Amino acid sequence: MTCTKCSGLMVKDHLLDMKESYLPMWMQALRCLTCGNIVDPLIHYHRTVQRARMATRLGTRLAQTAVRPVQAA
Ligand SMILES: [Zn+2]
């Protein structure tokens, strides 16, 4: 997998979540070796949902333009 910011190599990393959790919690995430961009499962989920919504909207727009009747001159 490549980084969405710099196209660098993403590797699995184990991160310690100290702020969001009541107890310190380890989580697995992807970290870019070049720029340090981190993608954890929650970030990945939100980006996937956002892409799906955009694809749905785009598909709807394409369908509307494809169905639009041609006006006679
Ligand atoms: Zn990067």
C-alpha cells in the first residue's frame, strides 16, 4: 500500500493510544516511512465511507445526465 499524501511505502505499526482511551490501548495502523502519515482503522473506515458517498453522488449525476432527454431544435 502507498501513502495517499506522498505515495511513500506504508508499513504496519503498533501505536499506543493514550488520549482517546480511558486506559492506554495499543492499536495497529499503517505508517508512511517517508512522511509519517498514519492511517488507523477508524481513519480508514471514514475515508472508505466518504469515497462511497462521493461515488454514489457521482453515479447519480451521471445517471441523470444519461437519462436527460434530447431537446429537438
Ligand atoms: Zn507519506
